[in-house]
Amino acid sequence: MDKMETKNIMIVGVGGQGTLLASKLLGRLLLQKGYDVKVSEVHGMSQRGGSVVTYVRWGDKVYSPIIDKGQADCILSFELLEAARYTEYLKQGGRIIVNSQQINPMPVIAGAASYPEKLEEKLRALGIDVDVLDALALAEEAGNSKAVNLVLMGRLAKHFDFTEEEWMDAIEHSVPPKFLELNKKAFALGRKA
Amino acid sequence: MKTLMLGNEAVARGIYEAGCAFVSSYPGTPSTEITEYAAKYEEIYAEWAPNEKVALEAAFGASLAGKRSFCAMKHVGLNVAADPLFTISYTGVNAGLVIGVADDAGMHSSQNEQDSRHYARAAKLPMLEPSDSAEALAFSKLAYELSEKYDTAVLMKMCTRVSHSQSVVEPGERELPIQKEYEKNPAKYIMMPANAKKRHPEVETRTKALEEWAETAQINRIEEGNDHSFGIVTSSTCYQYVKEAFGDTYPVLKLGMIWPMPKQKIKDFAAGVEQLAVVEELDGFIESHCKDLGLQVSGKELFSNIGELSQNQVKEKLGKPAPAGVSLDENIPARPPVMCAGCPHRSIFYVLKKLKLTVLGDIGCYTLGAVPPLGAIDTTICMGASVSGLHGFVKAKEEHTGKSVAVIGDSTFIHSGVTGLINIAYNESDATVIILDNSITGMTGHQQNPTTGYNLKGDPCTKIDLESLCRAVGISRVRVVDPYDMETCQSVIEEELAAKEPSVIISRRPCALLKYVKHPGPVCSDPEKCKGCKACMNIGCPAISMVDGKAKIDATLCVGCGVCEQLCKFDALGAAR
């Protein structure tokens, strides 16, 4: 059998948005499917509202814990500007799934820089698959604005060939029981949207 | 059963399986989770020590008592622990002693990117270097075997990418080592000159023996390749980059023990390839060793000694094209980390800036007080340097008195600020030290410390009273303020700066992210009243932005600390009505 090429998802966002839970969930799912998996996170200083990146990689054998430029099959972005920041990491013909929410970084808040306009259009013009959704609105619809991560997981599920049971197992093992129903709802909304 | 584990969790699992019974550490990114995970095992006594020196000495004491012991720290923490480190090298151990040290190439969360491997050579201690979680687990167990077999502390060197990446491991069972008793042995444990002189040759003999072991050790392995035009010597996460870049193309010598390194094994490897290359992050440590062996080798002439490497860099530098990404021609504003909304440190920095003071800073979340628009900090060096530095700053030039302060967090103050304060009291400088007491060790992710009243396991314990501590070392002026009350903060700071004696101001309010902290709820902005003066923008709160010339509060971020309200002259910001 041919060796499976390593698959790469980059999860990017703003520190505090819940990107670590998303990577934990994906890691669980991929391990259950029998893949070799590596998930790389950054802790500490950058978690304080800075730009955060998590790498999720799987295949028959995964070496590097990080995804390098031109390697990502998919970028899952929790915020619009962050999707734009990391396009260099995307493979030619890759896909960006992006929450349309805009969170101003401090240089924009302080008036030293401006938030780029029409980013959605500019991303689409790159000849890549861009899937935009308002994950914050869907999370609020599910009952809590903090469920943005599960909405985005739901959207990711649309593009990957994993079964409903596999996703549900991963969700059940990654979120606290008291938020399980809320998170399942958020996941379903993201998947359907 | 196979499971995904963070490298740090795998170290904790490894020491658990090896029968480790005692862990003492000080938190520091990227090492912190080793100790947090170790504390989850009931069989392991685990604690946060006030600093790394204390942690290592405590771990040594436990080893002396006959229990396998461990302590973890970040790279700069090893500087603090260096004093016991170099002499523990002479004494050796009783039960196994392993020291975890995590480097931070790329400085994701550090003030420098020193290469800890130099410590292994300088202190003459063996150092293992895992490249993923499975090795982190296996090497932790091996480290105890080596420690007891060779009578030495063993360094376990991690890095951000190994510590903070999850990969697949298969946990085993805990096995208790042979029980050891403490036996009095002055010649081995009392390092006064007469004894130490006899121990030093033992250290050199031990290093020779470990060098021998390194020649045949399975963790220093050669992976064959089909193209011998290059042979690559590497270790740690760089091994993963090399394999990702070249697969089985070139032969690879992967070093699992980075000190001492084998000699003959490397020479033999080099003899079988046309060109020898070393791929390693930061300094040319392996490269120097190869050069000492008289080998022709390419290393730092290809790869930078600054920051992290990656698979693309390895490809490009060794002559293989790296993939090009999708390029977006757009100016993307940076997103630096910021103080959280409601952070109790923010208002203090606003006041310090307003008073145009020179501020000697320290290590913690509050280092973010250096970032615009606050920009209120003048220096950040290392743990405790604010307090001791301030003493020199005001002693050297009298005109600095009354115009400069030190700011330091509660945990950092206990770590090594208090000794600086003793110097201020003892040598009588009119220094004003502000302790930012947010009741937790914040930056590393909320660890307890001696001022919080809880220990690592979460149990209530003795709580150091900061006011009494400061008074006990000789500071009679000790004031406590609530940082959310800016007017009082300002007047207290002014009074203490004017006082002709040293003083401590404790700015006390728990971290806004602590679960037990109750917030009043978001502030509202009134666009009718807002004149667009931007006074509220000067505190750098991520919850406030200007939209169409008016201040707008992001209700998902705002916790209602009320600091911005105090800045608004037009009553445009206030509690929701």
C-alpha cells in the first residue's frame, strides 16, 4: 500500500478564543482512527490576546510537529485577519475556513494601523477555496458565544471524510459534560450552515 | 493503549513509571506542565518551590533521603539553579535525580534564547534530549537508570516544540526502584575543599564512563540512507525536521544524549559519507564537538544560530526546494499579546506613565505594561531584577530618587525580589517598590505560590503575608492599594516617592481571569455624551475601540473594571443602566 501523505490543518486565532480545545478534539478523533498524529501548540505570553497558532498533522508517519509555509491543506481561522496572516502556510489550491468575526489587534485599537478592508474578497482572489461563516452568530444561536470553536469544528467536518460517530466520540471526550449539549448544538449548526 | 500526550505530560508519565516520588519545581514556559501533570499522580509528592534554586536543592534532599526525585524549570531557571547544579555534579546522588530544563528557541515566552546544552558540558552532567513525546517518556525512565548507575544527576533537555507538541505514546506501568536508605557519607556529600578535591577526579572518570556508554547507547542511533553524499548529525526537534525534509535519503546520526557525546561513533559515521552536516537549533554545540574531533562539517555556516529551524529551512539549506505558499499582498497589522480586559495591572501602569516615572520592570504578565499605548516600563532583565536594579539606579544618582519605581509580581517577588528588598533596607536607598499582587502566578497559566494560601495540589496551606514580610526585612512604610482606584493609587505613589525612606506599595487585586473573581459586567458607552477625545484609549484595553469617532465597548470582552470610566470627563462610560 502507498504511504499516505501527511495531512495538515492549521488552527489560527486570537489567544483566548478556544483554539486549544479544537486541536484537542481533532487529535482525539485522528488518533482513534489509527493515524500517527502530532498536535503542536504555543502556551505562555502569546495566549494573552496575541495571534495563536496550532498545528494538527496526521498520516502513516508524522515527523515534524509544525506545519511550514506551503504545507497546510486547510487553515481553520477563528478570526478574519488571522486567516490573512497565515495564507503563506497554505498549499497551492488549499482551503481556508474562516469565521467572519473581526477582532481589532492593539495597533488598530491604538490607531497605529488599520484593519485591512475587503479581506474576504482578497482571499477569494487567491484562487483558493474560501469558506466564510459567521461562527459567533451561530455560537450565540447555540446558546453561548464561547462555542465558536465547536461551530468551526462543525464546518470543518463538512470538508473531511469522518463519520458522525467519530465526531461525536471526539466531542464527548473533549468538552466538560455540562456543556456537551450546547457544544453538540454548536457543532451541528456549523455543519449545517 | 496508545494515547496522545504533550511532551511535558510524557515526561511526567515517564518519571511516574520510573518510580519518582518527589517533584519540586518553579513554573516557567515551556516547562510548567511537567510538574502540573506529575502532581496528578497520587504516588508523587509534588510542590511549587519559591524558585529554581530551592527546587533543585529540595529535589537533591529527596534524592539524598533515598527517593527518586525530579525538578523542572525553563532555560533561564537553570541560571538560578546553577549554583547547586555545579556542586551536585560533584556529590552525585543517592536515589536517582533528574532535572528537566526546557529551552525556548524563538522566544515564544522568554527574555532570551540561551542554549541550555552548554550547562551540561560546563557542569559535567549527562543530558538527554528527546525529539517527541514517546522519547520524552522513555528517556525520563532511562535518565533514572543512568542517574543511579553513574551516580550523577541527569539533565533532561526539552524545547518548546517537544514540550508543547502532542504525539503518540504508549504508557506503561509504574515500577518501584530498589529502596535506598540515607547513609552518612561526609567524603561524598560535604563539599569542602579537601573532599571536593577528591570528588572532582570522580566526576572526570564518570564523564569518561558516560562517553563510553554513548558509543554504544541505542539512543544515539544511526538511520541508514541510500544517498551518502550527505550525512546528517542531529537531535531533538531538528531530527524531526531532517526526517520530514529528506525521509530516508541521507544517513542520519540521531543523538539522544547530547552530553557527553560519542567520539568514535561520530568519526565512523563521518567516514561513511561524503559531506557531514549538523542540524541543530541555537548554538553550534554538536558542530563544535565534531570540529574538536578534527572533522570537516557544515553547521552554523548554513543554519542560523538565532530562532527556531523548520523543515523548509532544512530543505533549502541542504539544497532541496521548499514549497511556496499562497501569497497575499496585504499589510497585515501585528497582533501582539496584550493585558486582558479587566487586568488589575493596567491602571497602575497608566498612573506610572502619567507621573512620568522611570519604571524598572520584571518578569510576568505585567511586562506587557511596556507595550503601547501604556509604554510605562524602562527595563526587563530577569526575575527580581526590578527591585535590586532600582536600588543601584537611585543610589548611583540621587536625582533618580523620587522619580523611579520598581514593579514586580507577587510570585516573582517571592522568587527573588525579596533579597533585593533586603538590600534596599540594609543599604538604605529611598527606593519605592510596587508589588503587583494578583494572587496567582499569572503568565505561566495560574500556578499557586507562597502568597496565595494554596499549594500545587490545591490544598489550603500557609500563606505568606506580604506586608509582614516587607516590614520584617526593615521596610516600615508599607501601603496597600486597590489598582482599580486610580486616584488613590496616584496619591499613594506620590506620597511614597516623597518619603525620605524606602517603601513598598502593594497593589492588590486578583487576576481578572481567576474563576472565583466576580465581575460586575460590561460597561456601556453613550455615543451622545462621547466627544471622541480618546482619553479612554490611553489604557490599551482590548475591549475599547473607536468606531465612527466614538468609543465603543466590546461587551464580550469587557468585565466592568471601571478604569475607563475614571478617565472619561464626559460621563460617556458607565455601568449598564
